[in-house]
Amino acid sequence: MKLYGAIEAGGTKFVCGFGTGAHDLTVALFPTTTPDETLAPVIEFLKQANLEAVGIGSFGPVDLHPGSPTFGYITSTPKPGWTNCDLAGRVRAALGVPVGFETDVNAAALGEARWGAGVGLSDLLYLTVGTGIGGGGIVSGHVVHGLVHPEMGHISIPHDPARDPFPGACPFHGDCLEGLASGPAMMKRWGKAPERLPPDHPAWELEAHYLALAAGNLALTLSPQRIVLGGGVMRQTQMFPMIREEFRRLLHGYVRHPAVEQEIGAYIVGPKLGDRSGILGALALAEQAAG
Amino acid sequence: MKLYGAIEAGGTKFVCGFGTGAHDLTVALFPTTTPDETLAPVIEFLKQANLEAVGIGSFGPVDLHPGSPTFGYITSTPKPGWTNCDLAGRVRAALGVPVGFETDVNAAALGEARWGAGVGLSDLLYLTVGTGIGGGGIVSGHVVHGLVHPEMGHISIPHDPARDPFPGACPFHGDCLEGLASGPAMMKRWGKAPERLPPDHPAWELEAHYLALAAGNLALTLSPQRIVLGGGVMRQTQMFPMIREEFRRLLHGYVRHPAVEQEIGAYIVGPKLGDRSGILGALALAEQAAG
């Protein structure tokens, strides 16, 4: 069996792993400090195994274009020390194996497609709702990243100030999806961290409304065979039935398919890999990089 | 050189053609009446040529899933006589060649990708704005059609009733994109057909705003390398500069790429194939079907 390496590069920690698949992954965590300090133990950990390839799902913004001189870089991040960091290149140089590279949320989408809620499907949408909101799409088995990479968290959705006077928390767009529905947006609107709001608080109905609007727009655009909603805010699983119902109400007969009309409980779901979507997506990237 | 056949199946006319590519297409038009009456001259016309395969871009809704028992059918259309019409099957049976099948707007997207504004690009968005609004996406060279097919015209966008008190014209969703910005929506709002509104009428600024909102959402979701805006309403070419400016204003630094930041005139463009995007897309489908 071939061994693959995986790195989920996050702003606070790097999750690293190696294995042959989802069932035998050995994992280690390292705090994110400077690139040198962070990558040294990551490389040391991965050197234990005789790897065919490594996959990286990274925080961003990143350059995903193989032809670009900064391919595999973290580019214009505000995170100190990481601007123009050649993450993929450093890992490749240190380990001497092919390296696959994607955004963190694209990797998570790929992880769910390979071993989780999207097994057997060619078209999948993964949306993470937490500190930020991000989306990864799989179309005909390919991760969506054309000109740059999707920024689904920043789509514009209807916002009725009579129902929700909160102006939105996005520094770039005010009341875009992330500005209305991220964890920090909830915190600002209600004055409490989302996990401290009781399950029957009206916050959840409003949140479900925004996420249903987003899921509807994304479904009308990408036509996924399943929608996976993950991230910290979606641990509030009471929202799933509310989102499903609101999604159908808003679509009003559009997306005519039994998956939506009769089996929506299997259409809008949580991640099957829990919080391992990202690291297993990185492992799937390694498989692809090995060719 | 191999000869291919093409059918652009519309609600009022069938455009048919055969040729080896965009430069030598022989075209004929037949009015859409009943399936029998319409298909007889279409088949007769295509039988003139010794075809390798035929491609069809069809009005819908259609079934695009090769595994489905109704693959290649027009399914639940309100158009009399066409419900459950096995369009692809009838053409295949009559001509004895492989048949490629897509929605009309997916075919137009493919046509622009193959011979028009998207040549050399792997990721393209084509949006048509006319009697309805529809979008076709190409991701990594593949036409987007997962669960069903996209219905990008029906995405929800912000609608400020203080700026635009018109409630929207979509019978399903009221003020979705199509409800706010299609030709019929403009006609209802202003009491005049769009082509009769002067180029400096405030209608065009509002229309450009809605189309920029839509283009922004679709770009944040699909990350296309270029956006092609076609259809009757886009013949008002004074809108292109307005849409480009509003697109950048609304994105506010998102989609950081020279294509958007420095060369937006080449990023949001009209169709290069004029009104031949659809029929040439059908020809591209025939090429694909021939394998």
C-alpha cells in the first residue's frame, strides 16, 4: 500500500498526517507561529514515513495556478510572516515528493467527496460556517478553482432590515453572506457567542434563513448532487431541519428532482468526516499528486 | 474532415446546421410546432450530410443524466405537445449516429468556450439576459450539470424597495434575478419594451446594478476566467461599462486578480459568436459525442 502525507495548514494550527487512506491516518498537530518554526516539526513528522506524495489544504489567499511563478504560495495574508510564503515549494524541497495544493475549504470538499458525504457523487458543494464562511465545489469530479478560487462566503443575499436591523460585519461588503451569518456576525448581532445561545433562540431561525438563501443560490449555480454544511456554527444541528425546509420554500419548485423533493434529509447534510474533512482532503490531494 | 450536425431547439424555432466547425456551418431554420411536424424537416435537412454525430442544445426542462430512463427528453415543459418528448432519442433513431444533449444555455456556454470568447480558457461563465435569464458554466473544461442543471436566473439577490419599488415578475420567486432583470421584468417595471427605452434612461443603470450583483455572486461561486453576457437585453451595449464598474465596486477587492483589477474590459464581455453561440455549442456537443 502506498503512503501519502497530508497537511491542513490553518491560521492557528497545522494538522499533519500520513497513511494509506481514511482508516489508518496517523495525525499530529503543531501550532502556527512563523513559517520556519512551524514547518520544521511538520517536515520532521512527515519524514518518518516513506511518502509517495504530500497534499496541502491551506489558509489563504493562495495561488493555485500551476503555471504561475507563485504557485503554491500563501500570497497576501495579513498573518505576520506568512505573506508570499512558498508553502508547497518548501514542503516539496524538504521531502522530495510531488505536492498537491488547494485552499483549505476546497480540500475539505475533496475530503468529503473522497471518503465522506460525497462518496460516489461527481458534483458536491461543501460550505463551512464558522469564523468565516467558505465554500468548495466539486464539478464533474474536479475542484472548482478557475481564475482564482471561489469566495462563496462573500455572495450577496437579500437582507431585510425590518426583520434584521444588524448592518452586517464584513469589513469588505457589510451584509454579504459572511457579514450576516458567520460566527462573529452572530456574536455581534446577539452580543453572545453562538455556542452560548440556547437552541430555541430566534437567532437560529434567522441563521437558518440566511444559510438556506446561500444554499439555494449555490445549488442554482452549481447544481450539486449533495450539499454538506460544516464548520463550528453547524454544530448546532437543530438548524438542519430548519435549513432544509427554508431551502425548499425559497426554491419554490425549482431544482425539480426527487433528491430535493422527497429526500432532502439526505441532500443537505453535515460532514461525514466530522472535523477530519480538511486533513483527509489533503490526503486525497496527495493521491492525486502522485498520479 | 468530419462532418457534424447541430440542433438548437428553441420554443419558437429550431436552428439546425452541419459543418466541420465554426467557419463552414450550413444553417436552416424551422418553426417549432408539434414534435412530429418540427422534427420531420429537421431530420430531412440533417440527412443531406454524412454526419459523425449530432449535438442538441434544447429548451427545457430537460433530463441530462445518461443513466436515466428519460435521458435526452424534454420533461415537464408547459409547451403543448412537448412534455416527455424524447428529443435526443428520436434524432438518434432517425440518423443512426451518437447524439450529444445539453440545455440551450449550457450549449451556448460551450459554443463560446470552443470557438468564441472563451477559447483557451478552462473556466467560463455564460449568462443570457432576455425573455428569461439563464447561465451556463464551464469548470475545468466540463459543462456544469450535476443533480439537474443550473438555474442561475433564479438566484436571490438584494432588492432595495426604496430604490426599486417594482415587486419582481417571477411567478415562482417574485424578485429573484430573473424577476428583477429579465426583459419582461423591465417591460413591466417601465411600461415599455426594453429596446424602446433610450440608452440614457435610468432603467439601464438599475439593470446594470442587478446584472453586476448576479455576475459578482456567480464569479464568487464559479471563479470563471471570463464572463460572457449575451441575450437580447445585452444588445444594449452601453451597459457593459456600467456592469464592469459596478461589479468591481460590489466585489470591493475580492477576486484579486489582474484580469479583474486591470483588464476588466476583457473579463466581462459580449458573446464573440453573436447569436451563433447556441448552434455552435450544439456543434461542439456533436464533436464530443463522436468521441
